[in-house]
Amino acid sequence: MVKENPFHKNYDSTVDVDLIVKILKGDKDSLDKLIKRNQGYIFNVALKMFNSIEDAEDTTQEVLVKIITNLAKYDSSKSQFRTWVYRMTVNHFLDCKKKKYEKAITNFSDFFGAIAAVPEIDLNDEYEKKKNALVEESKVSCMAGMLMCLDREQRLTYIVGEVFEIDHTLAGEIFQITPANFRQRLSRARKDLYQWMNDRCGLVNSNNTCRCYKKTQGFIANGWVNPDTMKWHSDYKLKIYELSHEKIDDLVYAWEDVYANLYRAHPYKNYEEATLLMDRILANKTIRDNLKLN
């Protein structure tokens, strides 16, 4: 079953409001439901944003704790709950301490230079049984690295705007700019990313010689892909495009779809820490007392 997409224009926010009313009366089951409605999206945006499961788990937990501890301050007369939640998420992701991959990958020129330097060799026979999975893992890993070449604002704009196809009115509310300004930001992010992909990546331009299957063995040798513990192609049931029921914005032209659809075909990962996090939250006496949870 496809999860209800909080970025979609037809998302039903009344469910959130009803849950909050129950939470503030002490219903811990409603708190669990509210968190589950949002944690997967927060985690997957974080994973795209920081390119690390560990960093994505940490930042997701930090955001969820912020949401829970400030829940009593939420005012439904001022904004929808999803606007409040993802404005908090966006601000946290933009302001948090720089993560390891942001330090390692600084610009498109160096990134694509490093990819070009990877030798093109066939996969070893030991990997034959999972050859296709490893090539897919290499593809997604490389494309995730490309995103890290964008600055934080561009990267986050692209992730929610292009990959998760956010409604642009909602995006304006979350980023606290006009929808037109959000579209301009998204257009600039697309231009920077797609120009480099078009000049280097064989996925979008057959004139480019770089091919995922030729680089996979080298990615494994460099430690960029782990055959035993795949970062992307494990613990998932859906692809990102399965979360969207229709095109949000008609400004995405056909040539851009080639690029965007490659990212939307990436796995939507499960958030394994969710249950443990809720246990820790519910064990926190201060949080329980503030929300009067029973």
C-alpha cells in the first residue's frame, strides 16, 4: 500500500489534527501514528540530503524529537501540520553541522574527475549471482554523489521539488518564499545538475562513455559500494516514484523527465530505527509529563 504523501497537494491534513487532539489528551497510540505518518519521508529526504544512513538516522531522530517536544505549541489556525513539520525539518537540515559526505564531495569537477579515474573492468566471477543488483547499487550511489555537489539549499530544493515532486505552493510555505521563487530555485538546481550529467553521464547521454556496469568493480575496490551491505538496495519495498499518483507540476518538460525519473526510480528506504526511537521517547519522563501521555 502506498503511503500517503505529505508533499502531495491532496494530502489530508485533518487526520494529523485529529491525532494531535488525542495526543494532547494523553493518547500515546495517536503519537505513534502521527510519527509514523511522517518519519519515512523525513528519513528518506535526509538520506538523499546527506548520503549516509547513519547521518540520516541521526538527523531524523533530532527532527522527530523537536516535533514531539514542541507539539503542544502547534497552532492549526496558523498553518497545516505538514507545513509546520517540514519547515522544521528543512530548517534543521540547512542549519545542522556539516556531515561527512558534504566534506568529502565539494564540487562537480572533482566528483566527476574521481569517477572518470575509476578503472573500467568486468565484475569478478564471485559477484555474478548479484551482478544486476550491484550495478544498480553503483548507479544509485553515483547519482547520490552527484547531489552532494549541489550546495545545501539547492540540494534540498531539488530533493523535495524534483525527486519527491512537492506541490510548489506547499514548498513556498515550507521554505518561506513564494511559489515562483521556489520554481526559480528548482530551475537553477536542475540546470547545474543536469548540465554536468549531460556532459559526463552515460545514463542520460549515450555519447558519454561512462557506464555503470563498467565502473562497478572499481566502486567496490574503492569501498564506495559494499557487496555485502548495500546502502540503497536493502530494507525497502517501494521506489520513490510509487509514492506519487500524478504529475504535480506541468513545468517539468520532457527532457527534464529523463533526469528526474532516474532519481525517482531510487529505493524509498525503510526507517529501521523508528520503533527504538518511539520506545526511547515514551521512556522519557519529561516528554511523557509534557504531553500527559498515559
